[in-house]
Amino acid sequence: MSKLVIFSKQIINFRKKIYVPGDKSLSIRWVLFSSLANGVSKAKNLLMSEDVVAAINAVGQLGIESKIINNTCEIKGKGLDGYKYKKNLKINAKNSGTLGRLILGLLINTPYPIKMIGDKSLSKRDFKRISDPLSKFGAKFELKNNKNLPLTIFGSSKLKPIKYIEKKGSAQCKSAVILGGLRTNGNTFIKAKKSRNHTELFCKSLGLPVTVIKKRNYDKIKINKAKKIKKINYSIPGDISSSSFFIVLTSLMSKSELVIKNVNINDSRIGIITILKKMGINIKFLNKKIYKGEKKADIKIISPKSIKAINCPTNLNSGAIDEFLVIFLVAAKAKGISYFKKLDELNQKESPRLKWAVKILSYMGIKTISTNDTIKIYGNPKLKLNKKIVIKNYLKDHRVFMTSVIAALSFGGKWEIHDKDSINTSFPNFLKIINEFKTDD
């Protein structure tokens, strides 16, 4: 029997301050970099989701010890050549595309074959986009259907630098190649479409030999072999993707106000903020700071009197790719027709998210016109539901679940949403925070 939640009461308004858990992208990268560092690295507010635990377990299988004491995680790195490769090693990336793809860049020198597996959802995702560039370093790969997990990586002791053009705006592809370049003698060059730059900022804060030249539409990145990584003590700020659900909840309310404390506002991650501001949502950053190269701030949201439709600029796509599902809920309440395009990357996530967006909006009575990579949403500012909606069989995509919860609380109706355990991959205490809003009158 699928675990489900039922929502049948709409939230009216609220004034709140909340914290969200640590940023998932930073948490996984901290685990990977710390596993290669010299000495004991410590992280506070590490996101203890299934994805991050999978990363800790993965480096553990490579001989890297870790422990968690209260709210602090410690990882005992053994240096760049500290992985203990064993025969018949199997790494389970679970649901995490970030872990599954990035760690392959660190395994290209393995002397023994390593098998990587994942859950049902991750096993359907494209890993050829990673194996192709990493093969140029000298590693070899065997993939199911020449594309999917499980895969086996055969490393090389004679790695050679590469030149790579990243055209999709995938931070995971770019990051895997950067990590591979840190293992390889000589100059590796990447010309990358704009995407999240957490890996580059990590490298810069650690003084690693990675240089970035920013152009208008792409970045030129040069990587040399790293000699040493110093231990990394990190207090991880809140996750903007987790924050997005509460940002949208406030945007869909009337007479409401929310402050989300200490959130990562990296420029490559705040596409949702720019998009919602264009739609008339009042959002401000308070107490802005720079921490280890990353920007962080408190985010203040005030619910609007009305929402404007948007013809969304495609240059905002990569900075909001994980948030579009919930952004579409704002478009559903906008006055006019909103248009989003060049979103083919949305269907490369845990589920075909663009197709699920159409389904959810259709269940809500919102007209859409869509193709494989575009969607037009015909907004209804007076939308209020009084029917039953069932959400299930969505490959346990955590963002489908959380988007459905926000829709239920914002528009009413009776929602039966299955597979609540899906949130454990990224935001285990999501429903706990939601319950704080539901207690308000």
C-alpha cells in the first residue's frame, strides 16, 4: 500500500519566519571534496537526506571514514590518492543524479572495474552524457542500453586531458569533467553553456587549479591536476530549491508574509526569484553575505494583490530548472497566458516533469498547450478547487509530490497524494514545516 497524504483544507494567510535544511548541491559536493582532502573536514547543517547519505556511503565504500555528531558531520579524507579501490566494488547512487554523475569524474583512475547502480528513477536517466566526455580522458564504460544504469567504469592509469563542449546547460556534466580534470596531468578545457557553478566556487575557495572566464552565453573553464585539497569546514546555508515551495506558497496567498532565513542565493540558482519578480511578486534579500564564495541571505516574500503572466526568457531556464514545476502553479493564477520554452531538460529529471506539469494543471482545470519542450499556461486569477485530485505513479519524484502539496494548500479541493516518502531524497522534514503553516487560521 502506497503511503499517502490527504489535504482538504486551503491555507488562508500567514506571517512566518522559517529555516529550510542545508543546500543539497553544496552538501553532496562537500562530501565528495572532503573525501579527497587531507585531514578531518567538518560540516554543520549538512542536509541529511537520502541523496546525501548515499554520497557518504559511496565514499565510505572507497575507504573514507565519516561520523555524525549532533548537527555536525565529519569526514576523514586521505588525500587525492586516498581512495581504497577494491575488486567487485558496487556503488549505489540511489536517486541522486548529482552523486551518480559527479563521482564518476573521480573514479576515472580506478584500477578495478566499479559498478554503479541506482533506483528505478535514476536508472532511466541519461548517463551517456557523462560517459562520453569522461571516456576521452581514457576511462571506459559499459552502460545498459548504451545509456542507462547500471553501468561499469573501467579506469585508466594513463589519463590524458581533454577539450569538451557542454551544450545542454548541465552542471552535472560540467562538474564531472572538472573533477576528472583535477585527476589528470595537463590542461583540460571546457566551453560550457551557463549553469550552476557550485563546483567552480568550491574549487576557487580551496585554491584548486581551476580558472573560469565568463562570457555572455557560456563559460571557458581551464583545469589542471590538483596537488592537494585542504580540509573543508563548512556551515551549509539553506537550499533555494527547498525554499522555492514556500516562496510560491506565499506568492499564491493573500495578505501573507514570509522570511526564510540563511538561504544560498548563488546567482546561478535564483532564476525562480527573477521569474517571480517579473510576475509581480514582492521578494527581497535581507542580510546578504558572501560565504566561501557563495552568496547567502534571508529571503522575504510578501504576497501580491495580483499576478502577471510571463513570456519567460530562456536565459533564466538553467537557473530555475528544478523549480519550474512549482513556478507553473504561479502561472496558473496569473492574469493572462504565460509561455515557457526550451525546457527539454525538464524531462531529463527524476520524472518527465514537463508532462507531469501538464497533468497536474489539467487536474486543476487549467488549460495548457504543450510540446516536448514548451508550455503555454492559461492563468485563472479566481481559481478555486472543490473536487478530488489524485496524484500517483510519478516515479516517486520528490518535486512532483511537493508541488502537489503546495497546489492543494493554495487552491483547495481534496488532494490524495501518494508516495510521501519521495521527499526523503531531498527534503525529509518538508511535511513537518508544512504542518506549521496549517496550524495558522
